[in-house]
Amino acid sequence: MTPGEDIDMGDGVTLRDYIESRLEAERAMTEQQFQALKAATDLVATTSSERFASVNEFRGQLSDQQKLFITRIEVDGLVSVVEKRVDVNTEQINELRRMNANLAGRIAAFGSVFAVVVIAIEIGLRYLH
């Protein structure tokens, strides 16, 4: 056997042809695996992109919603205004109650005086007849 001479493997196939066919088969299988891996990677990238797009949309909605929320400072200011108005209304209600009690006392006093005057007039008219 001399260098560069092909070895016959039987069935008319040389060792060189056999190794080249095996290498070609391995290359083809590796290419198929690479293409399948590339397709899977592309699918994951597309799915992730869509998912992150929806997540970003959700974040945008939360951001928009948060802009509509009232802040603690604004709430404190509104509560302070309402408390002042309640205090003013309470004072006015108490003043009206005092005035009502005063008026009721005056009416009772006037009614008592009027009753005494009516009784006095009645007694006076009985004795004059």
C-alpha cells in the first residue's frame, strides 16, 4: 500500500468515499440541527418580544393610571379644608341651638306673662259685674 492509495472497504466503496459520505451526512445533520435551533431561537425571540410589548403596554397603563391618582399632599390639603368647613358649620349649628333655646325661653316667658294677664283680666271682669 502506498501513500494516497485508496483502501477498498468491500462492495466497491473506498475508505475515502466512506469517510467523505459519513462527514457529509454529519454536516447535513448538523445543518438541520442548526436550522432547527435557529428556528426555535427566532420563535422564542418573537414570543418574548410580543410578551414584553404587552408588559410594556401594561406598564404604560399603570403609569397613566398613577398620574390620575391623588397625592397625599393633595388629600391632606382637602381634608384640612373640609375640617375647617366642618368646624365653621359646627359653630353655626351651636349658635342656632343657643338662639333656638333663647327664643323658646322667651316664648315660654311671654306665654306665662300672657296667661297671668289673661287670668288677671278674667278675675277683674268677674268682680266688676
